[in-house]
Amino acid sequence: RPHPGPRGRGGSERRLALKRLSLLLLVVSLASPALAGQGAQAEAVPVRLTLDDAIARARDTSARLASFTALARAASEGVRGAGAGRRPDLDVSAGYTRNSNVPELVLAIPGSPPRTLFPNLPDNWRTHAGARFPLYTGGRVGSEITAATEMERAALSDRAAAGNDLVAETHIAYVNVLFARENVRVLTEALASYESHLKDARHRQELGLAASNETLAVMVEREQAELARLQSENGAAVAMANLLRLVGLPPGTAVELDPAPEASGSSREGVEDLVKRAAAGRPELEALRARIRSLEATQKVARSGSRPQAGLEAGWDYTNPNLRYVPWEAKFRSAWSVGVGVSWKILDGGRSGASAAQAQAQADALRAQLSDLESRIRLDVTTRRLELDTALAGRAVARRGIEAGRDGLRVARDRYKEGVLSSSDLLDAETRLLRAELDVSLTEARIQVAAANLTRAVGR
């Protein structure tokens, strides 16, 4: 055998290098999907939310609540501005004026040197500092402060009402997602049961033990369940989009939800007790009452215009020339003044009376709205309480329906296997269980929604 030369050894080394490179590429190609899957899994880590977390996030990110917060802050600044009416006003001004030259007035008396009475002073410099302090305003300042304070309370009550609405809306959206997903789960399990039944029906039809209509009936029920599942999936997607909007998460965010706390039994408080709590706790009522008080204070502000006004004024001037000094000279001199001013507008053409009457009419309108709101709140509390009681009563019925449906399906399957029960009867048993399971899901959702609505109606 001939001894391999240098060229033969080089070819072997190249083949070995190619094998190593191919092995490396194979390892990389196998590892890349796994690494990519781990990266995608890390990116798709779902956000976990409890009901309390969802409500807290909704409060932090709600643009509507932020709007009411800004309005409350504006009302607070209005109170500060009204309070400034009790503090003195200070102002400082300075100016320069150039006048045309005029002949000087010189008085010449025999035996005395000439004396300039009115000199030519074309350059005039003036610096003034003044202060004004109200002594009596006929109740105007105090009423303005009261009106602004009540408007601030109304704005804060509006914000509280918006917060209660947001909590109820977030609670209901959270529950809707949970029970839409539960419906999808129930319908998915039902589809598996219908698939098994359909397979068995087709087998029996092939053996000549069942008619084609039985197979078609199972197919129809399966397709209806598939359609219901699709509708539930779409409903869950819409409910999730609404929840993401409320909690401030980007669309499409994967979210894991904890089960909502089970609503307890009906409260021992009677309807009248709940109505009293609502009358004391509903922010909407307090907002209307505060606005009525604000308009009552506005009436006093309007009437104060026909009452005397008194104020203290003080000033300090540093001017060149200072005309209070005689003879006038082109030099800076200071002077001060202090005084008390009183004014009384005897006739204003009825403007004050018209403004007071306008505020009175607006207050009367709000009083009518307050009375209407109180009656609607009573109805709202009564309705929500009855809805919760009805939903809670339906919970036991729905759960017993699950037990009866499962037991009925078990018996139907046994009898179907023994050949003493038709396929349609088995199909009816499967459909009854499906409806019972969906009824339980719907009942729990109604309980949660009714509890959230009652909490909102009472003003918590």
C-alpha cells in the first residue's frame, strides 16, 4: 500500500474540519429554537392581577379621575383667590415723562431779588408705592370665600363619585373576564363530550344500530356548542380589552386573574338602613348640596354691591419734581399719604337685584334636582338590594342543577351503553348538564355584578 503523501494528509484534515463545522452548525440549529422559545416565553410573561390590584391600577391611570382631580385643584385655587380679598393689595410703579419747555414765571418785587414761582421742569420722574386694605365690604369678601369653599367641596364630591363609578366599573369588567373565560372552559369540555358522542353515533350508524338523524342531531348540538364557544371567546377578548383599558395596560397584554372573592350572603341591613347610608354617603348628593350653598353665598355677594364699601389706603411717592414742595425744584423728594375711603352705590339700575335673583333661581333648580336624585337613589338602592338577594337565591338552585345534571348524565350513559336509551335521550342529558354549568357561571357573574352595583348605590 502506498504511503500517503502530504496531499493526502491535507485532504483528511479538511474533511475532519468540515465534519466539526457541520456538527457545530447542527448543535446551533437545534439550540436556536429552544433559545428563541425561552426568549419569547420570557417576553410573554403574563401580568398577574387581583381584584384589588386592578382597582388600584385603575385609580392610578384613569384619565377621567385625573380630570376630576384637576377640577378639584382648580376649585382649591379659587378658595385661595377668594381669601386674598381679606389681605392688603400692594403695588409699585415708576415712570418718566418729558414735557415741552415753557416760559418760567418769575416774580420781581422792588427791593427783593427775582423769585421763580413756576420753573421750567421738562423732565419728570415718579416712583410710587401704594397699599389698600378693605375695612368693610358689606359681606362681599366673606360670601365670596364661602361660595368658593362650597364649590371646592362640590368638586371633591364629584371626584369621589367618579372614583366610586370607576371602582364599580373595574369590578364588573374583572368579573366579566373571569366568567367569560369560565364559559369558554365549560363549552370546551362540552365539545369534548359531544365529540365522543358523535364518534359513537357514527360507529352505531355504520353498524346499522342507529339512524342517520341521530348522528345529525349530535352534529347540530356539537356545532352549536362550537359556535357558543367562539362567541364566548370573542366576549372574553372584548371584556379583556375593556379591563386593559381601565387598568392602563397596553392592548394585547397577557393577564392572569385571581378568582374574585365570593360574594357573601345578603346583608342584615334593611332597605331603609341602606337608603339612610346612601343619603349620608353618596357623593353626588353632597355635591348638589354644596353647590346650593355656594349659590346662596353668591346671592349675598350680589346684594353686597348695594351696600357701603370702606377701605384704608396708604401711599409713598418719590418724585422729581415733587409738586407738594414749593417752590418746585428739579430734585428728588419723598412724600407719603394715608387715608380712609368710603363709597356707596345708591343706584345701579337693578343690577345687584337681578344677579341675586338669578343665583336664587339657580339654587331652586338645584334643590329640585336634589329632591329628584334622593328619590332615584332610594329606587336604585332598593333595586340593587333585590337584585343581589335574587342572585344569591339562584346560587343554590344553580348548584343543585349541576348535581342533577351530572347524575342524570351518568345514568343516561349507563343506560345508553346497555342499549335501553336512545342517542337523543343521551344528547338531552349532555345538553342539560351543559346548560346547568353555564347557569352556575352566569349566576356567579350576576352575584358579583349585583354586589358591585349595591356597593356603588350605597356610596362606598
